[in-house]
Amino acid sequence: MASAPDTETTNHGGMWELGQDLDEPIDEEASRLKNMYMEKKFSSVLLLRLAFQSLGVVFGDLGTSPLYVFYNIFPHGVQNDEDVIGALSLIIYTLTLIPLMKYVFVVLRANDNGQGGTFALYSLLCRHAKVSTIPNQHKTDEELTTYSRQTYEENSLAAKVKRWLEGHAYKKNCLLILVLIGTCTAIGDGILTPAISVLSATGGIRVQKPTMSTDVVLIIAVIILIGLFSMQHYGTDKVGWLFAPLVFLWFILIGSVGAYNIHKYNSSVLKAYNPVYIYRFLRRGKSEIWTSLGGVMLSITGTEALFADLCHFPVLAIQIAFTLVVFPCLLLAYTGQAAYISVNKDHVVDAFYRSIPETIYWPAFIIATLAAVVASQATISATYSIVKQALALGCFPRVSVVHTSKKFLGQIYIPDINWVLMILCIAVTAGFKNKIQIANAYGTAVVIVMLVTTFLMVPIMLLVWKSHWILVVTFLVLSLMVEFPYFMACINKVDEGGWVPLVVATIFFIIMYVWHFCTVKRYEFEMHSKVSMAWILGLGPSLGLVRVPGIGFVYTELASGVPHIFSHFITNLPAIHSVVVFVCVKYLPVYTVPVEERFVMKRIGPKNFHMFRCVTRYGYKDIHKKNDDFEKMLLDRLLIFVRLESMMDGYSDSEDYTLTEHRTERSTSALLTTAKAGSNTMCSATDLSYSSQDSIAPAKSPLMGNSLTRYSSQTFGDELEFLNSCKDAGVVHILGNTIVRARRDSGMIKKIVVDHLYAFLRKVCREHSVMFNVPHESLLNVGQIYYI
């Protein structure tokens, strides 16, 4: 007989993971598997190549800022050279402190296996502390090769912070609200970046054609925007290789023109690199200080997109590209424009185009327009990625996600979001008509996302990096010293266009929070009303019904226990399939779940019950592809599980049925009564709807009745034959068509939110059957009403 430690090690009672070797891997092999999903080591040549390619994906938005910055700093004209030098000094040190020091060398290190953005930070926190508001994680999830987290000493600062965050539900909700605010304003960024970039680029036509009206320029910008959004469904796989050379050419252009202007017009502007001119500028221009700060803020727009668009580029490649190409070229561009403006003060409105030498004007105009399109494309793609992450973490209604590339996982297209972005972008462009108001709105969106990132970095530094509290405080203070004045400057422009991102963010925030709130409440309801395993065992192998040939996949959000939908089903129908598999599809706070670790299968009850559970796990970057045969994958995993189980006979999973048969029989009646009495659903035959092709009626079959009882003595080969015969008889997917209602004693606001807003979102979002490509003829919907 095995000793206690051996029993603990082998008969662990957890789920069998498919594809795992029967023997535990040695430490060296386990470490190798973990490192497969860590950042890879790159050769110097490959690193430089990746740094070059990152220019077209990451830096387009930041690189097109020189098109409109100085005009927004001096909307009423330039008074003297000192103002130009002071503004330039502000730009220089803002670029140094925020994009270079904060993001490139600090925030980028907080990526989640190469994934950046607000939700990537949130996923890191969810792995290192139990702050997720949907408690559907299982201990086996932590064994994934992509599920990395730190351990803490009992009395360490990180452990205390972890316990503080996990202490109360309101702290978890506050963290979620902070994340949603950053996410919603980032979506607003996806609306405003194409508007201001394209409009500023096309505005260069009027420099050479002064007689052309503003309306014509506006129409050209709108046409470009319509074309940009209309081409999104093709993806960027075929033209993406052009982005990096184009953006690199753009940076070389603005850097060269800047150096030329410094030499030609006024090299004395170089004294702006002395930060004392910042103090002089702020002291002298007190009346216009907030206007100027709002304009300077635009010089770092695209910095947050730099983090969100990190994608699959290594951090070192981003750092090389920024320090060797982007940063020097931007400094030259702004310094050159300042030199030109100091001599031509009345040209501040179109300073960028007017400072370009006449001989290269039209080529520069074409490159600027194409660079603006690339910058817009990067922001639109980042918006798709943000929505996909929010959807995976239960914070956004289900929408169609289209995979546009066979080579790159991250290239996706979301039709519903695309057309919403296009309509809002055109409305902003046509409604404001000028760059000043759009720039005010743009700055507000960017600075809010930056502040959210700053606050999220504090727990990241404490829990993930285990940084000393002095370093954390230093980072927080320095970041807020720069960002908070810019935030105040943008808030002061709310009535001049800054209200746009606030309205857009508020609308998206309401949608996302309502969806998440009702999702959590629905999950809690299912947890509280799930059926006792004792009741299932008390029904016997036939479950008190006629077992008809076939396999029934019952979809549920529960990763453990028998869902209430099952009791509702067998209470209202006289038959159930010979094999029942409870399928739980859940998303984990990891960027991806390897295919070989995606499915976790276990058996429920004794073998002659023919009941299984399959937990299908996805990361927030994983996508349900159209060509994925989800049904076939489930059936394959079921057969593999039975083979593995037969090889490990004796290591049975007792997690869900530890009661003895005698105790079960005595408690069956009471538990059945309790389960029915505690249900808050409307159970009637009319709640059940199914296709006419479904065969649920009782039928004579050698697989029914007493043959099921005799099955317990059959061999492994007979069970495989039994499963295959059930598979041939037909597969039915049973989904809960749940209607969520607020309880009668709920307040008016909750009734409006749940009964109307959430009901509307459920009506317009995609069904689970569409997401998993379930054939309509194999679908059976079970209607229920949940009162929350």
C-alpha cells in the first residue's frame, strides 16, 4: 500500500491534462517548456531587422505629431523668439521624460509575454493577485506554461500589497474601473488619431494652392478616411511590408529638413536644450499657459500606442529603434520648425509644410499623407486588439472577430467596431473642420490613458517586479509631475473640443461595465444554483430518464459542478443522450493558451453514468477561427481522455463524488427538493426550443436501459466502441438561452440597466453557437430566466 506522501502525489484528484506525458517531466524539461513562451534571444542582425520593422507598426502615430504641434501651441500667433525657444524646450524635455524614460525604458518591461496595453497590465495583476471579479479559475490553470507569476515572502511589502488588494471586493471593482477608463479612452484615441493625422496631412495642399477652400481639403480627408476603413477587412498582411520603409523614410525626411532649417534660419534655437528656458516660458506666459501646455502635450501623442502596439517585437528592438531613429529625428524636426518659426512668425499655422524646401515639397506631401495613413492604421489595429482583450476578459459584448492573416496571430478585424470607428471619425472630422478642436480632444484622450498606465504600474512594480518602495514612489512622483499639469491643461479645454473623448469614453464605459456587471451576477447565480452531485448520483445511471443514442454537449460557464441548465433540461424532457459532456469555455489572464494545453477533460460520476466535463481554456489573444471544427476537437479530446484514463486505471478522480452510495440514497430526496425550491427560473415546456431535425424522442436501442447498467463491467475497447456508436448516432449542442432580469425588489436604475440596456446588448451581440461554429441542425436552446 502506498504511503501518504505517495498517495498525495499520484492520486491528486485534479483534472487530467491531455497531451501531457504520463511521467512528470524533470526540472530541466519543465524549465525548457516554460522558456518556450518567454522572450527569445535574438542575434544582433535579427534584432536590427526587427527594430527596423517596428518603425512601421509602433511609431507611426508618434512620428506624425510634428504636423500639428506648433500651431496648437500658438493658436493666436507668436509674440517673440523667447516664446518659441521656451515651447521647444518644453517639447524636448517632455519627449525625454515620457516616451524615452518612462515608456521605452520602464513601462515596456511590464509587457505580458510581448503583449502591451492596459488589459495586458491587468492580466499580469490578475495572475499575481486574486483581483479578477469572475472567480472561475482552477488550480490547474496555474500549471500552464504561459501562466507565470511570482511568489512572495510572508512579511514582504509585495505580500502585504497582495493581501490588501484581495481584501475587499470594492478594491477589485476600483481596479477594474480604472482599467476600463484607460481602455475606453484608448478606443477614443482610435477615433481621433485618423481624424487629426489625415486632416493635418491633407491640409498641406492649401500651402501650395491657397485658393483652394477648406471644404475641399475636408472632402479629400473624408474620402481618404472612408477608403482606409473600407479596406480594413483585407488586413495588412499584403501591404504591411511597406509600412516600415515608408515610416523610416518619413523620419529621415523630417530629420533632414529639421537639420536644414536649423542651419539656414536660426541655429540659436539650440539653446532650448537648456531647461532654464522652460521656467522662463512658464513665468512669462501665465495667461496662455494652459493653451500652450495642451499644444505641447500633442508632441507625445502616440506614446501609449507605442505600448499597446508592442505586439511580437522584443522590447530591445523597440528601444533600439526609438533611441537611434525616432528620438533624434523628432528632436531635429521640432528644433528645425522652431528655427523657421523664429524667422517667419506669421507662418506658425502651417509651419511644417512651409519649412519644407520648394524642390521636395510634393514628394514630402505624398510621404506625409502616406505616413498619416500608416499611423491611423496602427491605431485602428490597436483598437481591435483592445476590444478583443476586453471581450476575452468578459468586459465587452460578443462581436465578430475575423482573422486576416495566416502568418500573424495578432492581425484581426472586427467589422462592428470598424464601422463605428469610421462613422465617429468622419463625424469628428466633418463636425469640427479645424485641427485646433480635434487636437484638444486628442490630447484629453491621450493624457487620461497615460495617467491610468502610471497608476497601474505601481502594483505591477510591487507585485511583479518586487521593486523597492523608494523606486516605486520615485516613478510615481516623476510621472505625475509631468502628466498632471498636462491633464489640467486638457481639462481646461473641455468646452473647446475636449468633451469628445469624454463622451465617447463614457458611452463605451457604460457598455463595458454593464456587460461585465451582469456577466458576474449571472455567473454568481449559476454558482449558487448549480445541482448537487449527490442528486445526480441518486438518479442512477439512467438519470431517471430514457438514455437515447448520441452525444450531448451541454455548454456552461461553470468550471466545476453540474449547471442548473442540466436539471432544467431533464426536468422538462423525458430523455437525455447516452453520453453527456459539460463544456466550459473560459478565458484566462494569459495572452495565449498553447493548443496542446487548451482542453482539460475529466469524468463525472461512475463510468456507467457516461458523463464528462471538458474545460476549454483560451488566452485573451486566442481567436476562434472559422475553419476550426470545435465539435471535432471536443470529440477527439474525449476519445483521447478515455485512452489515457484506461492506461492510468486506479487513479480515479474523486473530486466531485466523495459521498458513499448509502449516504447518497438517503439524501437524494431532500437534495432534489432543495434544488427545485431554490431555483429562480421559469420552468415550462415552452422554454425549450430545438430544431426539427433533433431526435429527442425515446427509441428502442441496445444502448438504453439495462444495457447501461451492465456497461460498468465492459472493457476499455467496449467503451471506445460505445463512444463511437454514440458519435455516429448524432451530436447535439445544448446551449442555455438565458434571459436575465432584475429582481422585483431591485431599484429603478438596476431595472433599467439589467432589463433594458443589458437585454439590448444581449440581443445585438453574437450567439455562442456562432462563435463556436455550431451547425444549426445540431443546436438545442434551453430557455431560462435568471433573476439577479
